[in-house]
Amino acid sequence: MQPKIKLSGINIRKKQVFFDQILIKTLTSRFESPFFIFSQKRLIDNYQLFYKAFNQYYRNTGIYYSIKTNYETKILKTLLDLNASTEAASYLEILLAEKAGFRGQQIILDGPAWTDEDIANAIKKNIKTFNVDSVDELIRLNTIAKRINKRVRISFRIFPEIKMSILKSFIEGYIAKFGVPISRAVDSYRIAKGMSHIEPIAISTHIGSMITDPSYYEKAVDRLIQLASILKSELNINIEEINIGGGYGIQSLNYYSLQNVILEKAGISNYSKAAPIEDFGKRIANRFKNQVDKYNLGNLKLILEPGRFIVSDTGILVTKVVAVKDKWIFIDGGINLIPESIFFIRRGFIVANKINSRTNHKYNIAGPSLNTADVLAVDQKMPKMEVGDVVIVLDAGAYSLSRSNQFTLLRPDALFITDKGQLTYLRKKESPSDILNKLL
Ligand SMILES: Cc1ncc(COP(=O)(O)O)c(C=O)c1O
């Protein structure tokens, strides 16, 4: 099936493949394969779509883009110009946000494993809110804040213990390592309230990634708002913000769940697609508003930390076929550049130089490394493939560059098309000396 074509980013016109207004063919002759290419216009469109989906139903909404998803400076700068704030998961990410122009008050800090040095640095940067992962971390935060003589505003990351699908609940076992279980939340806030340099003002959570069904968020909203009400009545804590994290699924990616693997093996393929973002926005924001009214909590702020939705289809990876062997084709970019496992995510592919050929063959698409897991797709319907064919990997904008590594190969160029249509660089490719000079 051809992927859904939008107005910016990847598009096919007059039997040719474009990214924004630029013909892919003109790029493959100019730049060494593989390369990433990103669209500023698609990024702006995605952000505005996301913002509107929530804001039209609940005005007091703040978007804190999750830096780890893609931290390239031009991406962050574009989002800053759109009035976004950010969620950082490490001190490095605070520095990356600063490089793009964000101030401390536009950054929320997350993460389960801060060092004392990270905490001190973040306090000095005047970070807006610390999403604290445990009481242990809270105690260290208070000690360091006291030493620096600053009060810090915190939320606890709460694990809301919502039942999900078979595979999601399997992953949930791992997600439980983050945050405080909701059953221990009131005790944790009580401890925070008694601390000299801590001000508990928010509740946060993050329930997973590529969530396809808005109802999980509705359940999380119910639990967190009820918690805010209990904190008010039992501890006299005034919660100002509820942060429901990221995870909003996107429609151009298929979530490859265990259930779907079984259905496919049985010959009944049924990949679950994410709900449209308009449904996420409408259902979550309306639920939030109703619950806030029900518990009489005033003008509580709704914080969202999207990552994938904002950047996934802003980027593609343009590769070439370097080997063909029976059912296998090998392209020159793989798990080193897009490390997310195919067991969770199914991407789309376009063979740019054979756009009009019938897709009457099935191939497994492998990346270039000697790693058994370096497989991007299985049984992908494609035209007859040859060495030199140009394979575009779609939805390569999230968790790609930021998670890329140098397993046997160097990182390639990443290009950027501005909203005015100008072609520039997001980052330049590495050279062997970038690696060799660091080895002592
Ligand atoms: C705390 C937190 N917020 C937001 C995100 C962004 O999630 P997504 O890219 O699925 O929207 C993540 C991703 O892991 C996260 O850990």
C-alpha cells in the first residue's frame, strides 16, 4: 500500500518523488548515499496540527517537545520560533536546548538517573520543573538545592498502573522502572511538602510510545486529576500543572504488536493504526476539562511532551541498494541510523527510481552491518530490485539521528529544506578522522 501523502515532506507528482519541492533525483546525484533529509515545513505543519488538536478544546495547554526524539539545532530552533518549550532528559540535552535559544524556564527536566553534578547544573540553569523519579532522588535534590540556596519546583513522575494490550502490558513491566507507583504518590508528596527547598507544583506521567488508542490517556488523566484533588484536600498542596507526557502514535507508522504478528502468521494481517491526532486532542483535552470541573480545580494547566508525532515524518533516509541476494536486499543505512526495532515499528518504503513499476516481488530489507538484527522490513512488497536502486525509508525523523551510532560505519549528512525551499545542512557527515583522532 502506498503511504498517505501529505502536502509537505514526501510527495509524488507526475510520476516523480519529491521531498517538499525538491526532486529526490537531483539530490542522489549531488550527495553521497545514504543521507537524511528533513523538511522544516512538515515540522511546522506537524507542530501546528498537534497544538490545535489540543488547544481548541482546552486553552491552558503547554507543549514541551521531547528533545531526545531529535535534538538537531535547526529542529529545536524552529520549534522555539513556534513558541514550544522543551523536555530534557539529561544535562547534555539542557545544553542542546540552550544552543538553540531556549531559556531555563522553558525546560522541564526528566530522567531516572541524575548525578549530583547534573542536579546542581540544572538548578543553576534555573530549570522550570524537575520531574522527580523517586523519593531518593528528591532527597538529593533538596540537599543540593539547599547548598545552592534555591527553591526548586517539582513534580513526581507517577506510574499510573493502567492495563494495556498484551504486548503493551509486557512493556509496562519495564516502564514500571520509571517513577513512583500511584499507590505511593500521596506519601511521596507528603515528604516533598516537608522539605525546605522543594515546592511540589505538578504531577507528571509518561505511559509509553506509539500509543494508538486515546483511551489510555483518558484513564491516566482520571487518575492524575483525582490525585491532584486528594493532594489538595489531604495535604493542602496546590497542583498547578498536570503533565501527561508523550507517546501520541502517528498514522503513517504501523505498530507491530505481538497480537498482529500472530494474526499475520495466521494469514489475517491487521496492523493497528494510531487514531488521528484530532481524536487524541479532542478526547484527552475534553476529559481533562471535565475532570478539572468535576473536582473544582480551577485553571489547571495541561502539559504535553510529544516527540515522535512532531518529527517522525519530517525526515526520510535516502539509501541505495548495495547487494541483492535471493529474497534479501541490503541497503547502505540500517540499524546504525534507525535503531528502533522492526518488532515494534513498521515503516513505509519508496523505491524512488522505480515508482511506476509493479510491486510484484517480496523482499526482506537488511541494513549494511554484520548484525543479525539489522533488518528494516520483512516480506516488503517491492518492484524487482537491483544494485543501485534508491530506497527511501520513510518516517526517519524520530529516534534516528539522536540514537544513531557508529557501529561499523560513519554517520552521514543530514540535509534540511527550509520553509522557504532553501536546501541547507542539518549536520555534516562524519569523516574517519572524527573517530580515529579520539582513539588513544
Ligand atoms: C518522559 C518522556 N516524555 C516524552 C517522550 C516522547 O515520547 P514520544 O516520542 O513517543 O511522543 C518520552 C519518550 O520516551 C519520554 O520518555
